[in-house]
Amino acid sequence: MDDNSFQSFSKMHVYFYGEDVSRLLELALTSVNKSVKKFSILDLGCGDGTLIFALYEKGLLGNAEEIVGVDISEDRIERLRSNLLFVKGVISDALDVKQLPDSSFDFVICAQLIEHVENDRALVLGIKRLLKSGGFAYISSVIKKWWGTYIYFKEGAFRLDPTHVREYSSVEEFVDLFTGEGFEMISVETHPVSFPLLDLVIRLLITIGLAEPDVGFYQRHRNLSKLRELRLPVIGYEIVEALVRKPCEQASCFC
């Protein structure tokens, strides 16, 4: 996908705000909030701020004194800044976030980004650079079984998203990315991929010009929120999530 196509996709393909947070991420941040009075958190590849919104709504950012979102799309960062005034938005390629110094964050989130970048190991090293000693990172991606099928077809194969550069074939392949760079693996979980049917309908209406891209759609139409529970399963795809820790390099670290 060229730059013009990507920017057009980012402008129209919004991610609707809700309160869904994965079990693994919720457990991790609940533990962090209980163990420290203040922490800094980065959402790398934050998109429109959907996950930050959900974490905030569930009270999981209570002790976060610094919240930063990074995305390469100007449109997505503009929506983030407009809707989440407590978040610092940074426009940058996630592989080289020059605006953020080394060892800046206690917790880094990188959800559904690593499959989009050309060099996944470079992204892992970037996460390691940004984490403080003893800091934690939550990373998620997709695993595609050989029979995985969806509506997008790219370079001779089905894809879950037309902007995916790769889709991992196993948990082991995904885990090796982090253990190979010295991270301590805390936990790994997988679960089937499914999408809210109503989201697909609304995105279709946006595409044909009958609705405006609006991340806050469900906050403005709360009577429709329950309908999001009707989900479309995707054959042969799983979400993979990992919680990892950067080894402590000094006596006083985020542990």
C-alpha cells in the first residue's frame, strides 16, 4: 500500500471507541497500578486512541502520570488529540521515534502494529530502547493458520488487513522475536479473531458516504452498544498477546 493509499485508508477507516480490553493487558495494568504510585505509559501505533480510551474508561490509567500515543498517521493523531486531551500525541514511524529518548517509559503497549512494519525485529529493539530497566511491554499481533481466510487478498494470499506486511504462522515464531532480543517472557495468550458485525456495517456506510468517520459513534449512540456483542468469527485466525519484561540493569528499576 503506497503512502497516498495509506493516508486515505487512515482517514476513512476509523477504530470506534469502546471499553474492550484484553484480559492479559487488564491484569498487567491492574498489577502495575497496585505496585507503583506513578508510572509512564506509551501506546506505540496508537491509531485513533481506541485502546487508551478503553484503558481510561476502565480505570487502568489511574496512576499514569504520563500517557503518550505514537502513530505515523497525521489523521489518527489528530483524532487522538481532539478526543483524548490528557494524551500527548506524537506523529512518527514506530521504528524510529526520534522525539522520545531512551528509557522513557515504564510500560509500552504495541497492539496490532508489528504485522504492519517492514522490520519486526527493529520494532522489538525500538520497544526495548524506549522501556526503562525492568519495564513491561504488552505486544499483540495475529497468527494465521494455513486455512486462514478473510475478505482481503494480497500477494497471492488472504490477509486479515490489506496493510499487513506479514502474519505469523505460530506462537513460537512470535515469541522468538522477543526472547531472541533478551526480553523475559511473562505470559502468552491466544484467542480467536472476531469482529463486531455492526462495526462492519458502519464502516460500509462511511465508505459509500452515508456516514461520517466518527471514533465516538458508540458514545453518541449508546443504545447500539449492545449490538457490538454480535461478532463475526474469522476462519483460521488468532490474536496472539505477549507480556514481556526488559531485564533489570541496575538496582533501582521498575520492578
